Amino acid sequence: MRKAALLLGVVLLAACSSLGDLGSIFGSQSPSNPSSINGTVTGLDTSQQRIDLNVTHVNNLRPSSSQSTGSVYYDSNTKVSYQGNTNYNITDLERGDEVSISGYNNNGRYVAQTITVTRNVRG
């Protein structure tokens, strides 16, 4: 059953060039079994607690479109780190930062549990 759900998610992901809210398309249903997204930050909306991304990988698979975009949400429990610094703030994220996100589907929204900055645009 889980493999079928994963396959369906990959097929849906491949069919979408603009992903929108990633939770409605992909993401585990449980914080205890997160899925992962890698991408480049294109925007940050702190009033909506949303990070917009150009998505490069979902669960280590590439989307079929090179221009896949999506939104990831965060909450007060989301942890952000950069170069081992776990006191990194979400508001420190910038357009162009490359991130690896682990999260889950919460009522159709992909909510980040952890965000790791893998490349800071400022170097």
C-alpha cells in the first residue's frame, strides 16, 4: 500500500509543472514518518508562514519539469539549521538559498519539521 501511495505521488508530481501547496500533492500523513523536499528558496511570506521554492527533488526523486515550484509551510516547531547552527531563524532564509526540508502533510499543506540550509546564497 505504501509503495502504491509513493508511486501515485511521483506520478502526480511528474504531471505538475507548478506544484502549489506541496502537502496536497505529496507528503506523508504523519510527523513520525516525514518525507523530504530539496529546492531553492524563491520567496518567504512570514505572515502566511510560507516558503516558496523551486523544487529539485522530492524524496530523492527529480520532478519531470525543471521549473517545478511549490510552497512549504512552517510553524513554531519547525527547526532551521545552517552549518550545524541550530539557532538559524526562518527569517534568515533568502531568495537563492538551497534547502533540504523534512516534513509532512497537515490538512493539505506540507509542513516543515526541519529545514537545513545546504547552500547559503551569501556564501
